Amino acid sequence: MSKLPDIILKHEDEIRSNWLKHMASTVRRSDLMNDRELQDQSREVLAAIAEGAKSGETSDLSQQAWSRARELMQSISASRARQGFTPSETSAFILSMKPPFFHAVRQELAKSPDEMFQEILNATLLLDGLALITAEAFTLAREQIIKRQQQELMELSTPVVKLWDGILALPIIGTLDSARTQVVMESLLQAVVQTNSRFAIIDITGVPTVDTLVAQHLLKTITAARLMGAECIISGVRPQIAQTIVHLGIDLSQVVTKAKLADAFALVLQKSGRTVTRIGGSPRNAGIQNAESGLKPEMKGE
Amino acid sequence: MERIPILRMGSFLLVTIQVDMHDRLALQLQDDLTARIAEWDATGVLIDISSLEIVDSFIGRMLANIAAMSRVLDAETVVVGMQPAVAITLVELGMSLSGVRTALNVESGMELLYQMRGKLHAELDDDASNQA
Amino acid sequence: MPLTRRETHPIQNSSDVVLARQKVRSWATELKFTLVDQTKLVTAASELARNTLDHGKGGAMTIEIVGNSDKTGIKLIFEDRGPGIPDIPAALRDGFTTGGGMGLGLGGSKRLVNDFEIESEPGKGTRVTVVRWK
């Protein structure tokens, strides 16, 4: 039966003050955390370890008695990740408890070297276990932060623009992977409903490469819009993209594609029964007329 | 047994699906529609699914069947009002419903039907004058 | 309404399929899944429940909340003692095109969820387990 639990309980205060002293000389980040906070955190951690130690079990940290310590490791890690501590600083917080622990063990068991060795081993295994939980939780928290930022970036980078009554434009900048496609589809379809738009121009000038996967994603988006009753056409198809599409054998026969957004817009205007006319003046004065009166699209047809 | 009501508007039929249909109800609708198209000489069917929050492959097939069967009976079908989440899901499921005409809402759906019927009447007029 | 962590519902007729959909919908709503995620999960449940009924000759759906402090999800287990599926890869390949094709809706459902597992033995039955994370 390990003597470590008793040693921890007996020397709790001493361990804590030694730990704080040790940290002050090594891993202290006073720019991120003030002394008061650090003391509170340390007290909490040691109390949780003492609680776990009371069960008499120090090697299996998955036991119920250690649940408070585990949760504490995870929440401390997550908050440190958010605050800007490095992974090593966060693990070192736990590992710097080793010297104080070992001192306490030696104090108790100096006279029996075999036992002392055993308890030092137990202490190191215990603190390593806690440090591992800390490291994992830190990584997870970092990943969540990155994921959230990616999501925000994705949403910001797919604006849907209303070009005219019932005509939307969706300029896509950057690569189109499956995660982004979901965001694009949702933005586009929501906009279709909100603006009652029958047409959407998806401009891919800003999409660096169009391979089979990207084409599939585009087709998915177009199909989803069609199911709702909106027609999509693709614009911004660069000559290289056209070559790649043919080269890869991608079938875009069901989709209207245009090289320029302006051409796509003209086509959609036509499809929706509209045209652009120049108002007033003779062709001779066309240049001046343009500047003065501008161009006004007017409804023609029904 | 409950049935989904079919409204008659001139030579068009209007169906609004608002309930979470179980399979038998869906099949009943298919049967009822085809019977009504024939009975009333309908030339267009408008199916409003703006209240449907779930369209699975069974309902998808039902819509495709209705479109196909009406066409055989010389009527056009337009499905309107599909919700964005439903459209995204159907596409992920692998259904494109390419044989089904769609429109944003009842108004544009009716417009579409009138356009299509207009074409149909022009053809009939041509035939009539050719035979005269 | 307090959420129990695990419930099983019979799938013996087409009304049960509707009930299964509604159950999954209400759990997903309680757990605050996004609308698109909810729709995907409920649609997958509908496909799989129908399979259990039509192909598996009836069975049951178990719904369970899964996850830990980092992520939450809903797990659905569809079990039947039907004829089983002899060629699983082929069944997964069968998709739907314009809706005219046959197919077990398995391939489609797989795309609507995050985790997908299927066990089947001809003559013994089938179990499909899916998870959608929040």
C-alpha cells in the first residue's frame, strides 16, 4: 500500500509553498497571470490532488476519486490556452510540482531507501499522468479556437451580393473544400429565400484551382439552388480552368458558364426578361451621354 | 383515412403538403393526383412543399413519380418552396430530382405553369390551323 | 423536459417511421443542433428506419446521447432480425439519382452523418449505427 497519499496529505502546505517558489524561478508568466490567481490555482490543484490521494490510489487516474483533479486539469489547460500560455508552460505548471513532492518523500522516508525510491516513482507517475491530461486538454482547446476562427473566416469570405432584383452574385475567393461548400450553400440558399431571387451568378475568378472535387462541390451547390427554384450560372472561368475541366473530363454540360461576370449578368438580365438601354442622345454623343445620364436598366417584355 | 386535399384552380391543381407524411399517405396522394388530373383534364400541378421540413428519398421519389405520371397525362408539375436545409440534405443524399420543375414560391410556380401551358396552347393552335 | 440518455422505439409499421423521425427531431432540437444538421440527421433516421421496416421486416431504433465535455452527439442504432445484407459494399454504393433507382438508402444516409457503422449477417439480421455530432 503506497505511502504517497499520506505524505501528500501531511505535507500539503509545504509542498504548495515550495511549488510556488519553484515556479517563480522557472515558469512564471506574470504578464499573463498575477500572483493572486496563481496562488489560487495552485491551492485548488493541490487540494484536488489531496482529495484524489485520499482514495489511496495514485496510479490509476481514471478512478472516480480523481475526477475533480481531471476536470481541474482540463479547465486550467483550456483557460491557459485561451490566455496565450505555451503548451510547455502549461505542462510545466504541473511538472514543477515534482521537486517539492520528492523533497517531502525524502523527508519521510530517507531512512528506508527502497521505500523512498518506490514512493518517488509513484509521485513521478502521478504527476506525469496529470501533466498528460493537461497537455491533451491544452491541444484540444487550441484546436477548438482554431476551428472557431476558421468558421468565422469562412463565413466572412463568402458574401452574397444582390446585383439586381432577383439576381444574386456569389464571388468565391479561395479554395472550395467540402466544409466551405456547406457554408457557401447555406449562405446562398438563405439569400435566395430572403431576396426571392431566381438567379445566382457564382463567380469563381478567385478560386485558384478547379479539380474534380471542386467541380463536384460547385455542382452540389447549383443542384441545391435548382431544387429551390433558383438558377445558377458560373462566371469567371479562366482559360486555364477551362482546359483543366476538359482535361479532367468534368461534365458541366448542364451548367451555363461564362468567362466574365459582366457577360453572366447580361445573360441573366435577358433570361429574366430585362435589357439595358441607353437613354437619350445620339450615338455620336454616346460617350458624353454615358457620363451624364448613365445607364438605366429597364423592364422589357412581360 | 386522412388524405391530402387537392384544390382546383382553373385547369391547374394545387396541393399544399403540410404534414409529416407516412408512406401510405404519400402513395395515396400520388393516386389521388393522377386520378384528378385525368378527371378534371388538368394541365398543370403545383405542389407547395414550403412547410415540409423533411424530404427523404421516399418523398423525393414520390415527387419525381408525380412529375413523370402527370407528364404522361399531358400535365406539367412544378414543385415550389423547398426549404434551404431540405435542399442541402437532398443533394447530400444524392437526389437531384432533375425530372421535376421547381420554383421559389406559389406565385412564380404559377407563372411557370402559365408559361408552359402557353407553349402547349400555341402548339395546339398550330396543329388546329394545319389541319384546317 | 429532462432528457433521458437512451431510449428504444419499435419500428413495426410506417407510423413508427414517422414517430422515429419526430423523436430524433425533438432530441436534436433539445441539444440545439443547427437546422441543417438536424435536417440531415432526421432524414438519415427516416431512411434507416424505412430500411429496417421494408428490408429488415421490422425492428427497433435506439437513440442515445453520446460525447464528453468536448463534444456532444446523437447516436442512432437501427436493428432488425431480417434477411441481412449479403454484399455490404454494393449496398453502400447504391445511390439514388433522380429517385427512380432502387437502393437501400444506405449510401445516402452515410453522407448525412459523421460516423457510420454497419454489421449484417445474411439470415441473422442487420445493425446500423450512426452518430451526428453537434
